[in-house]
Amino acid sequence: MERKHMSAFALYQALSVDLPPPAKQPSLQVAAKKKKKRENGATKVSTVKVQIKTERKKMRKKVLKSIKEEQSLKGIKEKKEECVIGDGEALDALLVELAGVNNSRERASQLFQWLINPVPAKAFFRETWEKKPILVQRNNPDYYKGLFSTAEFDRILRQEDVQYGVNLDVTSYTNGKRETHNPPGRALPFTVWDFYESGCSLRLLNPQAFSSTVWNVLSILQEQFGSMAGANVYLTPPGTQGFAPHYDDIEAFVVQLEGKKHWRVYNPRTEDEVLPVLSSPNFDQAEIGNPILEVVLEAGDVLYFPRGFIHQGDCLPDTHSLHITISSYQKNSWGDLLQKVVPAALEIAMEESVEFRQGLPLDYLTYMGVQNSDKDDPRRTKFFSKIEDLMKKLTNYAPIDAAVDQKARDFLHDCLPPMLTPEELASSVQGAPARWECGKTEDVDAHITSQTQVRVLRAGCARLCSDGDAVHLYYTTDNSRVFHKEELKSFEIKPEHTDAMEFLINSYPKFVSVGSFPCDFAEDRISLAELLFEKGIIHTAEPL
């Protein structure tokens, strides 16, 4: 049964009586100039530029001018079941505090709790995760201060090699039409801010590659999710909308950083669109029904919705909007795991069981298949029964641990490298004091001994996997901040080192002495520790 309520946008308009009228925005039309020839005959190809019309239709109709007080109260009351009021610690102070946390898993847990505070994390994953949206309103515009800002956006455009279509999208959504306006080449401030002034939204696709704070936050959160943590930043001009209604294939945390944005969230339209495998195309407004949640996000607020929930956001007329969407759990379902399990199980079953290798009935084509699906034939019943029996037996051959290791390798490849704390830097290869000074090398005589205390750098930074013939150690410490810029890092572990490697991984977060490694010979212990240290996988309890 549909619930009647006043939209948060209408409520906002009713309460904000002193707002200036919406500024008129020119319409967008992006066109390429034709090729021109210079008088000397040389050819010059013009770049794509924005053509701005002088008039623009108003972005939205005015809400009713008079709203009765009891309607407002009713609207506020109804929103309470979807909204939590919260406050908490500022990000910069929290990151300093988290740097002192000994266990990276605990670090991730505390940072996630801060993200959704005051909703308890256990209750969130039990009652909300993958099930329904939730809104946290804080009345604290500085709560997420330091995570990202328009000033940081501008710095990145000026100092970094930001490429259209790779790192930045320029978009618009007007009169029901979604458009992308990316010219080729580097995104420079002169052109980017001109797009923005023309009413275009800007989407920074991988802020973690340019912002150390975003990198730090995501590299910590990926241990909470056990799945890649990504992010996009969205900057929207006042009174505009950059994207059409759609749903995504990720769990989304919309973190409002600056300004305000009017959001509408809709239920999945059918059971097939609940927790979808892929993101949707753009929808028309008539295809999506009425929102189940409508709210104005202000700086310091966060809105979560699961994959499959349709959403759209438009900017209020009086201010810009800057938000970052933190995402995870893309392609991380039971079905994704089974896609690795089932083919491998079938291959093993056919190798080991003659029953799977026996031939099909001679005449099965005469009673099976779509053209025979309506036949009432006892042979069809027998055929289905045989398939069901083989499917049950197939589970006996399922290499589940090996399939999980395949998923783990995918995750390690997706991972951001860890951003080291000052203590980790000082006690790892990245901060080793060896250097060239005054015409000679200095501090190159530091060595690992049997007494050296070591541990892996982070709980999830390394994993042992076997392909049946050899054991490899996969690790994230040399990953790039750019998604899949490099191949997954790994090396083969010698048989005499495998027990020691398992011991080291499972000992985290405790430091253990190199001499305690379960190897037969002292030189094996030292050589393994030196190899892991040089690759940045372990660090020492005290700087070498």
C-alpha cells in the first residue's frame, strides 16, 4: 500500500522562505567545429567546445506555496522511520587515532562505524545491508570535512593528468535526456569549469588515484567489506541534474560533503532487479513509480541504498552539491563464487567418475528440447531425474576452497595498496634508512636476524594459493592506486617456506620472531623474512 507523505524537497522549500529565486541556467548543446584550412593550406582540426544557448527552461516546477503546519509535522514524523540523527568524531582526528590501532581489521571496523554512526554496524549488516535504504542526518556540516572538497577537485585539475572519459565525465540530464559531453584529451580547469558554469555535472571517476585521504579511507574499508572499495566524486551546479534515474550493481554510501542535494530512491521494479548482476540503463520517469524515500541531503549526511534500488539526485537552486559515493560488493555474490565452482567441479567429476562420462540415450533428441517440452512422455521424467541425480553428486567434486582462492586473487588484484601509517613506514622497506649521502652509501648494513620481530603489514595484504603444482603468495603492497593498472603481484613459495608463511599470516596481528618460523634451517627463516621485507609484505616491530 502506497504511503502518502510530503516530499522532503517540498518540506525544504516550505521551510526555506528566505532563499533567492532559482538562477536561470543556459541550455547545453555540445558540438564539434568543422575542420578549417589556413590560408597557407595547412589543416587544423578544432577541438570540441560547448555551445551555450541564451535561454534555458526552468529545471523544475514550483512546489505549492502554502503547506499546512500539520502536513509538515506529518511529513517529518513519517521520515523518522527512514532517518537516523547522528554525530561523531571528525575524519582528520579519527584517521590519526586509527593509525595507532594495532589490528587493521579493527581499524576497518572502527572507520566503517564512523561512516554510518550512530547506526550500530552489527545492526546495519543484520537489518539493512542488501535489504533497504537508510538515511543518517547529522546537522553537522563538518562531519566529513577533510575527505574531499571542491578545492581539492580544483587542485587535481591543475596539478594532475586528468583525462576525459578515463578520470572525468562531464554530464547533463535535461528534459528527460541524459548526455555525456566529454571532449578528447586532458581535462584542464579552463574548460572543465566552463562546462560547470554551463550547467554540467562533473564526475571524478577514481579520486583515490589523486587524493591521499580518499586512498587512505578506501584502503582501510576494503578490509571491512572483503571486497573492493571504490569511489566516485560528483560535483553538481545549482538547479541542475546530471544523471537519469538508474540502479547500480554496487552497495552505495552517498556521503554529502558540500551543499545540498535532493534525492529520490525507488524500490526495485521486479524480483529480477533485486541485487542485480549488472547496472541498469537510464530510465524514464514514467518507468519507475513513486519514491520510497525522498530527502534533501546536507553536508555531513549519508544515504545508503543497496544495488538494484533506483535513484536520482538533483541539485537545489540555491547551492551547489559535492558528494562522494563509496561503493563495494560488485560481483561478490554466491552466484559469482559458483561460477568458479561449478565448471571446475564438472571437470573433476568427468575425470574421476565414469557415471559422468557415460553416453546420453540414443533417442534423447526425440523427446527432449524446447520443441518437445509439452510432451507427456515418461522418458522426459526419467531424463530429468538423471540430471537431478548427477547435479547432487556434482557437489562431491566441488573444489570450494580452490574457488574461494580464485575469488581471493580477484579481490587482491582489485585492492588498493595500503597507505602506511608513520609507524609502518618507519619499520618497513619503504622507510628503510639506506641512502646515498656525501658521495657514499649510508645505513645499508641493517639486517634481519633470528631475533627480529616481524608481522605481515596488514591482515589481508597477502594470501597463499595453490594451483596444484606450486604454491604462490599473492600480495597487494605493490598494487597501483589506479584500478588494474598493473598485473596481480605474486611469487612462488618454496616448499620449505610454506608452513612458515602460513604461520606468519595466521599470527597477525602479533609480531613473531624470525627464529620462530617453522622451517628446518635457520638460513631458510632468514631468507624468507628478507624476501618478504624487500617486497613490503612484512614490517618489523622496531625500525632496523
